[in-house]
Amino acid sequence: MTAPTEIRERAIALLDQLPGESLERAVEFLEALSHEALQESEVPKSKVDEAGLLEVIKKRLPPEQRERLNYLRYSNEDEEITDAEHQELLMYIERVEEQDVERMEALIKLAQLRSCDLKIVIDEFLPKHSNIV
């Protein structure tokens, strides 16, 4: 296979040999190819980026961990929690807070990717009246 620099040099040499009218057609053709390549490279990348961001935004604790967290919260509120359970509760709280930070960063990036207001994205993806866990 020919190296990209050799191909470019060959293309430039051929362009130098073309008369005016043919040169214009060649440039139009190259512009069309360039535009086509740019569209192909941008569309899949943004869709991949968006899919990854959506995954982060929708990520929650598994149901059994949410149940355990709720149990620990209620036990803590009723002051019926052991030291080990309290440490476990703190671990869950830290994990949820980390996910909240990751989710917010993903929401910001998604709003930038879509070129829209952050509030629109938040309204679209976050539940209105529930705990975000």
C-alpha cells in the first residue's frame, strides 16, 4: 500500500498538470469528498458520545442495593442503627453522591453536544418528584 504522503504528492503533481477548467472540477470533486468524509466521521461520533452519556445519566443503584440503602436510612432516622450499618450507610451515600456528580457532568456534556440549554436536558432525563438513587 502506498503511504499517505506519497498519495498526496502524486495528487498534487496531477493537479499541477490540469488546465483551468479541469482544475476547477477536480477541486469541486475534492471538496465533495472532504464534505462527505467529514459528515461520516461526525455523525457516528456524536451518536456514540450521546449513547455513553445517556448510559451514565440513567445509571442507578441496582434494586437490591436501593432496598438496602432505604432500610439503612430508615434505621438511621429511627435511631436503631448499629455502627457497622452506619458505616455501610455512609458508603452507600458516598457512592450515590459520586453517581450524582457523574450524572451532572454527563448532563452538562449532553447539553453541550446537543447545543441546548442544560435545563432542557435535566427536565428530559431527571425524575420530577423522586429520589435520584
